[in-house]
Amino acid sequence: MYELFRGMLADPEVAKNVILAVGAVIAALIAGLFGTVISKAYLSRRDQLDREAQWRSHAIELTKLDLERKLKTRREGDVNPIRPSILDFLANYRDLQELGSIAPGPLYERIRTGRIAHVQPRTGSENEDRNPQ
């Protein structure tokens, strides 16, 4: 086999054609490699933008549901202001972003222990003291 290749390469025309063929193969490999790298970067950026759009839409829906719940469970004579919905939206959006990098279990624990304010319910006498008639 070696002798066959050696005999073919002895002819300058065949050697030139072999070098051109090898060069074309190497050029195709380089072009394919760069095309893969460029398209991967483009697709990852597009995927990131798609995820952020989904996070925004989910955060908006969660905020709407939370506001509905607050309005439905609000007492008739309650004069305390409702927490602004933009704060709920930002919290939901932050949590959804973190869900992309943290497992749901540890994220739930982080939210439960570090972000939820444990408010003590007021007794009736405290409300009477604040709102004398």
C-alpha cells in the first residue's frame, strides 16, 4: 500500500491534486468548526432571551393571581394599604430567574426561611386602639 501511494505521489500532477484535496478537507473542517461555534453562541443568546420572556410572562400571571387573592381575602373594613404589585412582580421574576440555576427544593427553603416575613396576626384590641371611634 505504501508503495502505491509513493508511486502516485511521484507524479507531480497527482501530488498537486492530493494536496488540493487535503487542503479542501481541512478548509471544510475549519469552516464547520467556526460555523458551529458561531451558531452555538447565537442560539444560546436567543434561548436566554426566550427564557427571560417566559419568566416575565409567568411573573405577570403570578402577580395577577396574587393580587386577586389579596383582594378576595381582604376584610371589608380593612384600611391597611395593599403591598404594591410591582414588588410582587419583581419577587416572582427574581425567583423564576433563580429557578433556572437552583433546584426547586433548595430555592423553596431559601424563600421560606429568608424572604417570607412572618407577620403576627393582630388581635381585635390592637385594631381598636389604632382606630378609635
